[in-house]
Amino acid sequence: MGNRAVIAFEDKSRDKKDCPAIYLHWNGGRDSVEGFLAVAKDQFGSTHSPDYGCARLTTIICNWFTAKDGLSIGVGTFGTLDADNYDNGTYWLNSKYEITEREFQRQAEQAVYLIDELKESVLAAQPVIKNTDERDAA
């Protein structure tokens, strides 16, 4: 039992089953996903590649799960993950970390978290990253 979802990144140059994707066993409701995406949008704006977008969003989510004493995430391609998972299904994203489509959604949207509060919690779990000049001086 979980609150599963897959977050997949659109890539018009690939077959749909080969698009990069993230599997969430927990926190797959739209309110959680929107909170994760809000942090990605603020930190990165957009991504030039679905692969890099997937990696960046995975890092954000893993940092938050780790801070919450739990981790239940997978990374693969849409065709290899449990996209039709009987919980929240699949969220398709564009390069701006925006949901453009849903598949396999069978239940009403979850409304447990306030997106701004979850966003703050996710932001607080992210490490402080020094800029290149500060790293080179160390």
C-alpha cells in the first residue's frame, strides 16, 4: 500500500515508453507533486533536457524524503515503472516542470498538503550549494 505516482518527462524525440521518469511510492498526490515542482521551478526555471530535468527533480525529492527519515523512490523510463498504479497514475511534465497531462488517475485529487507549506518543507531539506567561485577558493 502506498500513495504511488509516476512523474514522466515529455521527450518528443523518443518513444513514450523510453521517456525518463520517477516513481514515487509515497507522496504521489497532486498536492505533493505540485510542491516538488514549485521548488524545481524556483531553483532551475526550466531544463534543456528531459534527462537532466528528471535528475534535478529526483534530487529535490530524495533530499526531502531523506530529511523525513524515509526514502521510497525509483528512477527509470516510463515503460519500466508502475505507471498504472491504482493510486495517482502518471503526471507528464514539460521542460518548465509543469504538468501537461495525466494518465491512469482513478481517484479524486489528494488535498492533504498546502502547496506553499510543502514547498517550504522541501526547500528546507535542500543543501546549500556554494557557487563555483566559492568552491574554487576552498
